[in-house]
Amino acid sequence: MTEQQVPAYAIAYLRDVAFGADIIQYMREIDGTFGAFGGEFVVHGGRKHPMEGEWDGDIVVIRFPDYAAALGWYESADYQRILPLRVQNSTSIAVIVEGVEPGHTGTSKVDQMLSNSPRP
């Protein structure tokens, strides 16, 4: 059985964004950093309704074809060049996370966790 390629996501939670020249430049240039890596926005701010806890920021989610592409984009010279424009003008946390295969269920994760845990 061959392993199926699963998407990966770059997710950022942004607060206290100083919307000025640096952030505008960052937003104008970020799309140009996606090309070789197949990145595309799937969430970029937008309407939200907090369901649990305090929510005082915005979410950005960028989808990539796979984990290697997401890491490659983040570590690329083009993205690293503009990254300070965001981090110096906002409070943020960011993560690259691997997605799941089509048909994934909560039960599949439980089965995976149980198969990887030591038995008493």
C-alpha cells in the first residue's frame, strides 16, 4: 500500500497587528512567495464567532500540497525576507501542521494511538 500525500497547513494566530506600511508590504508580497510551493490561502481573517475562551485575534491558514512544501515555503529565502515585517508588527504564534488522508475519522486516530501505545 502506498502512502497517500496529505496536505499541510501553515496556521498563524495574529493579535495586536500594527496596520501600517510594513504590514501592507508583507501582505502585498506574501502571495509571490507561494509559487514554487503550491501554497494558497484558505482562511485569511474573516468573520468569526468565538465558541470557547477569549478570542482577540485573527487566524490565517495557508494550505500546501504536503508537509515538505509547507516547511520549504516557511524556510525559503523569499518568505524569510518578508517575515520580519509581520513578526515585528504583531503578536503572533505560527505552526506548520500535517493534514489527514481523505476519509479520516476520530475512530481512525484512536486505533492509531492504541496500536502505538505499549500494552500492559
